[in-house]
Amino acid sequence: MTEESRSSDTRVVGYGALASVALAEGNRSGVAEALDAMEALNPIAALEHRTMLAATSVAPFDSASLDAYRAQLRTIDWEPIPPAGAPGVWYTALDGLHAQLAQYLIGLVSARLGDGDQALAAATTLEAMDAPDGYGSLVRDWARSVRATMAWQSQGVEEALREIEQSEGHVWYQFASASPFLTLAYERFLRARLLEESGRLDDALRWYGSFEGTGLHERIFVPPSHWRRGHVYEQLGDRQTARAHYERFLEMWDDVDVEFRPMVEDARQRLGGL
């Protein structure tokens, strides 16, 4: 898809897929390389991807980069962005949705940075925005995600869980498969973490198990889902299954960038203890 003989729309989709694959492998330089190539073709798409991957990261994030992405999102006039030039859901999934997506990303970044006022302002703006046909509860669920992320940092697990459990999850499957912004994968991982921390371990396992065999862009949550399931099975006293998940996690992330290594070291230590 990224070959120079392809259309620019196809190459943008291809570079987005490569960025997701690289992040699933714990390779930040691969993410940057793919998105730099995307930026040369479509700067707005690259900014959306950079912000999403940074704001939903399970690893420590660069606050300065997140703040810079948020500032850039605010400078763009989203309304006149034309629809995709190519037919097909892989190209058109965000048509008519860029303004809503920008508010979602601004809200997530603000929540991750601990900027409660701006996060809640973005969530309130989202709740007043319409979505094109076919997107179901997506925009409402984005607002709930922002509120839940902020609540997790400021009000505690139970309030955050109350917010995220109001999500409806209604979006056309083809849209969710075609775009990393529409999968609600971050929201599912967040729900699993909150359920784990609240002691609802069986429910947490079900949500952690929702990433394999689905969309390409959800692969970024597969390795950390194995790491967290190892933790959960340890709490349940199932040492054998905990070992299996830690081993699978380490197989997938045997050579990752430095920001992911604390998770790897944790898994190695726990595996040794089992």
C-alpha cells in the first residue's frame, strides 16, 4: 500500500497500518518513520495519528509532545476538510468526523496531562456535536472516554468506571475495522484496567481478551493485555495461566524501546517468581 505507484490516499492508509504494527512491536522509531512519511502526503492525518498513538499509550508519554500536538489541533479549521478522494470505507471512515475527532483527541491529551478543565470542556463540546449516519454512539462514547480518563486521575477508580461503563459501543463494524480512531480499543483497555483495579477480575479478563483476532489497529493493545492478564491470573491464584500470559507477552516484546522495558522487566520478575 505504501509503494510510490499507489495513490496518496492508499499510501496514507498504509502508513497508518505500519505505524500500528510498529507500536505493537514496541518500536517507536518505526512509528515515527511511518508517520513522517504520512505527513509528507497528508499532514492532518499524520497529526491525528501522532496524537492518538501518544495519548492512548500504555507506556510513559512525553508531556511536551502531547502539549504540542494539542496546540496544533487547535489551530486547524476542521469544518472545510473535504471528503476522501477515493471510494471505500478504508478511505472514507472519517469523512464528516474530523471536527469531532479533534475534540476527542484534545480531551484525551488534556486528561492525560491532568488538565481537568480543558478535558471536561472538550467532553462537553463533544456531547453537543452530531455524528454522521452510521457512527452510532461513537461521539458520545468518546466524551465518556475523556471523562473516564480524567476521573481515573482525579476522582479514583470507581468514578472512572462509572463513566466508562456508560459507553454503548455502537459503531458499524466496517468503520471500526478500517480506522484506528473508531475501534474504541483504548476504551476497552481502559475499562479492563479499571475493572482489574476495582477487583472485578473475571470482568477484566473478558475485556483484556477483546483485542486478538479483531482489527489490525487493535494489535497495539495485544502485548500489554497479556501482561495485565498475567497480573490478574496471579491474583486469582492460577499460576500456570499467569505464566502462559507472561511468556506470551515476553515473546511478543522481547526487543522493545526503552519506555516499554519497565513492563518487560516486571513480567520477567513475576515469571521468575512463578
